[in-house]
Amino acid sequence: MDLLTLLQEAAPVMLKGAGYTLVFAMAAMAGGLLIGFPVAVLRILPWRLLSWPAAIYVSLMRGTPLLVQLFVIYYGLPGIGIEFTPVTAGILALSLNAGAYLSESLRGAIASVARGQWWASYSLGLGYRDTLVHVVMPQALRVAVPAMSNSLISLIKDTSLVSVITMTELMLSTKEVIATTFQPLPLYMAAAAIYWVMSLAFEALQRQAERRLNRPHTR
């Protein structure tokens, strides 16, 4: 079987897997952002009762491999009566892992905003919440977008790990095609090219977001 014929036959299965990869990555991105924002806020609070649990969560997620986290959620938790489908387990693990990295990017960005911004806001009568949401966060997002975007783009590649829990995505689809064609090199290279194209698309979105956030500061 020549290369062109092989790729033509493999394309429908691999592109379907790529579609699943995008859906899972987007769901994990949304989950990671929903987790990362409140965790970042908890990390900067002066109350240790709230900041310590957030710090332990971040340390745990960053200090253990994503693959181990997947195994714990999908294979380990059923031992104590908590079961998830492969899709739910995969998205949950990716979201928890991404949330830890996103929270650190955002926490660093918040810390980069001068303390004078806080004091000036307080002097105008704004409370902690309003200062954070309306004064500090818009400035912090400009700083955080590149690092946060890198973490989100990494999710596209990290979805390849969920194939170990039989969750259908690009890598598992590629393995299924290889099992019938016995042509691993060209098919793995094709899968790598698809991952690259998806990453390039998200990099373009990152640049667009950066330009939009920086527009008020470039006039």
C-alpha cells in the first residue's frame, strides 16, 4: 500500500479522532479555567485556612504525573465507590491538572500588579472584591494570557494520554488504524501533523487575544 492510499484510508478515522480531541480539549480548557481562577484568588488571600488547601491542591497536581492522576481517577476511585465513564474521567483529570497550572499563571500575574493599584482603589471606596474584579484582574489578564495560553495549548497534546483509559481521541484512533495496516511510522507522523495544526490554530487565537487586550495600551 503506497503512502497516499494509506493516508486516504486512514484520514476518516483519524480526523474523527481529532474532532474528539478538540471537544475534549475545549471541555478541559473550560474546566481548567473554572478551577484555576478561584484557586488563584484563594492563593492570594491572607487567610491561611483558605490559602493552604489551594496551595496543597496546586502542589499535588503539579507534583504528580498526569498519567498517574488519570489512573487514580479512573481505576482507583471505583475502589471506594466513585466511578466515572472514560470521557468524564479524562476531562476531569485534564481539568484538575490544567487548573493548577492556570492558577499559578494567574496568581503570578495578579502579584505583578502594583500594590498602589489596590490602595488607590480602596481610597475610592471600592472593596476587595470590586478592586480585584474591576481594577486588578483586567491588568493581570494582559500579563497572564501568554502563560495561560501555553497551558491551554498543552491540553491538546495531553489528550493523547487519555487513550490509556480507552477514551476515543486522535491517538487511540491512530493506534486502531495501525493495528489494521501495520504502518506505524507514516500514521504516527500524520497524527503529529494533526496535533501541530491544531496547536497552530490555538496559537493564532492566543495572538489575537493578546492584541485585543493590548489594544488600549498601544494608542
